[in-house]
Amino acid sequence: MLTLASKRKRDDGLKGSRSAATASDSTWRGSVRDKLLVKELTVTPDEGYYQGGKFQFETEVPDAYNMVPPKVKCLTRTWHPNITETGDICLSLLQEHSIDGTGWAPTRMLKDVVWGLNSLFTDLLNFDDPLNIEAAEHHLQDKKDFRNKVEDYIKRYAR
């Protein structure tokens, strides 16, 4: 916020007339929106299986945002029941229509997405409704080996 405020102050100081400042405001607001709509973010879980990993996500914010959710893809290869190795994510918050009623709503914001992604590595970790069935079955069959594979992936891909 301080960076954006200082940019606006600097931009306003560069514009001499009132009409130039007004014209600049509409351009400035558009560029602020683009800056505020996060393109890439990092999640670093501080507990659970994925503790110590840094997971990069790419977000694509559609023109119809807030009416439709952003599209999010995990850029970091991970062994996770709700994230495929190619980066697809199973998180009801990112669904326009979800069966459980916890999907996207126009009142949601990108900070809710960040919270959801972070929780996907801790309290929202779901082995019962997996997207990566192989990872979920691995956990069911051998929790210790599952943990070892997660740690190996973190060492190889999430540092």
C-alpha cells in the first residue's frame, strides 16, 4: 500500500494541471488494478507434511473477476492428493459452482485464494476426495513412505 500511495503522490506531482491529473487518474487506476491482481504467489506452509517447502502458484485473473474465480496453477512439482504433478488444483474456492456451497462468490477476494492455497497444505488437505488419486492411495497404504516422498519432492522442487 505504501508503494502505491507513493507512486500516486509522485504521479500527481508530475502533472501540472487539474485536467492532466484527472486524465492521469483513470490510467493510474487501471495500472494499480493490474498490480494488485497477483500474477504469481508463493505459499510456504509452516506445519504438516509440506512444512519447509516453497510452492509457487500462477494466477490468471479473468476480465469478469469478481464474478468468476481466478484460474490458479501450481508451478512447483509436488506430491499432493489435491494437486496433480502438472499443477492442476482441487480447491472448491476456485470453482465457480461447487456442490458444498463453498465455491467462488463475488464477495471473495484474492486474499481468500491465498488463504485457501495455504490451507490446502494444512487443514484443507483432503485424502478422501483427491485429484491426484495415486498420491491419496499412497498415503492410505503407507503414511511413512508418503511422507518420505513429500519430503523428497520438497528437497528437489520446492526450495
